[in-house]
Amino acid sequence: MNKIGIPNLDIQLEQSLISDLKKVEDLMRSHIKGDYPLVVETSRHLVEAGGKRLRPLLTLLAAQFGDASNYDIIKAAVCCELTHLATLYHDDVMDDAALRRGVISANKKWDNAVAILTGDYLFSKVSDMLAEIGPEAVKLQAKTFERLVIGQIKETQGKSEGLSQIDHYMKVVADKTGSLIATSARFGALLSGASMEVVETLTKFGEKIGIAFQVADDLLDIASNETASGKTPGTDLKEGIPTLVTLFVIAENDPADQQLIEKLKKPISDDDLSNVITELRNNKALKKVQDYLGDVARDANKLLVDLPDSPAKSALENLTFALVNRST
């Protein structure tokens, strides 16, 4: 696998992406500097912890369908990643998380107030940079932020009457994860001057792979080998966070799974975690979610059919493949 994490990537495109991702990292670090040392320290906390940088990567790939030399594309990529990081600070407070990306979470290292305000600080830095790009960029970000907040409210409030738990969950995933990944692609296409047909196609593609990304995460929580995936199996189970796998088991309501279903309705204790993971790995729901993930991935790549053949198109198709296969 190459440095970008996309199989069979064109060598010239890979070199270009590596160069641009470095520009993204450099700008991201310089942009969050400020006059108050604690704010700089706290805001750098998750930036330095690293991450997949999926959102900036998608912005840069989408820009390949137009003029990718526009520096506003780098700025937009930074804005998408900083928006994502800001939501993580807030999520960790809401979930009372102890770790994030392998390091102690900001709310545990400092406190909840500092973590929340750090997220707010990052949002302010995003707004500042988007204003440099122009009013349309600000408007797009505002619409995306609206979906992010609504997704979080839906998750907190629970499902609406007449909506199944699974349908509710997928709507939350589309808003909380799909929306920003879709916007990342849209920024790249728009700022490169790509045609509106291409912009709309890549936006829809981004939302689809955003959903696939989350479903793959759900599978990783059950099926992963920690060494291979980097994710500790059972993290969501221990915290009582619903995933598509557990929701499928509950929805199926198999008489043979009644004891397991009762366990899945609350956080799993450390003593019971290994047994529950084993049961889920042997449950038919796991295969159902794997099949569903495959369907989402195929639907995403079908959207790309009418795009002109190019190394960027192949890269997007292979990115979908990489996202799906990280869960196996």
C-alpha cells in the first residue's frame, strides 16, 4: 500500500497528492496559532494526534476534475479537517470519552469546558479561512454545519415515531458523517472549476462513501484485529453506542439471541466483552452488515460511471474499495 492508502494509485497523482497533503498539514498547523498559549496547546492536541485525513484527501481528489492548482482548494481541505476535529472535541465531552486517536481526550487532559471551547475556537478559525475563499464557501459550510448539529440532536433525542431504529441510525450517520465528507468533495470540485454535473456527482459520491466509512467502523468494532486495524474491538460495545451490527441483531429478534439482545441494550462490561464479541462475530447480522456495506460501496462507484476516465476517477473507485476492505 502506498503512503496515501489508496491501492493502485497512479504514481504522478500520488506524488501530487502527497505534496498537497503536506501543504494542508502545514497550513492547518499555522492557522490555529494564536496569542494565548493554552488555546494553541489544546487545539494542536488532536491535530498532532494524526488521523486518516480522509476529508482533505477527498477534497484534493475531487479537484482533479478541474484546475487543481487553485490554492483555495488547500484552504478548503484545511477547513473540512478542522471542522471534523472541532466536532470530535465536542463529541468526546458528550460521550465522556477517555481516549481519542490513541491519546488522552482533551476533556480528560484538561476539562469539559476547555474541550468545548477548543472546539468553538477551531470553528472560529474555519470561519475566518472560509471568508477568505468567499461567501459561497461560507454558505456551504453553514449548511453542512446545520446538518452536523441536526444529526447530533437526532442521535441525542432518539428516533421519531414511525421510524425504525435502523432507519433513524442511518439518517444520523448521513448527517453526522456523510454530510461533511460530501462537502469535502464538493469544495474540491467547485473550487477547481469543474462542471456543475461533476460537482453534483462528486457530492453524492462523498455522502455515499461517508456512510460506507461509518458502517465499516461499525464492523471494525466487532470484527477487527486490533493490531491490523488500529481500532480496539468492542469500544462501542463497552460504551453502549449503537452500531449497525447490534441494531440488526436487535431488529431480527431471533429467539436464540434473546440473552444477547438484552446485553446489547446497555454498555457491555469488561468481564462480558470477549464473549459478546465472539457471539456477534458468529451471528448472521455481521454478514448482513457486510453485504449492506458492499451495496453502499457499489452504489457509490456507480455514481462515477459518467465521469471521464482518468487517474483521479480510478483513485476514487479504489478509495471506496479501500474503505470497505478496512473492515475485513
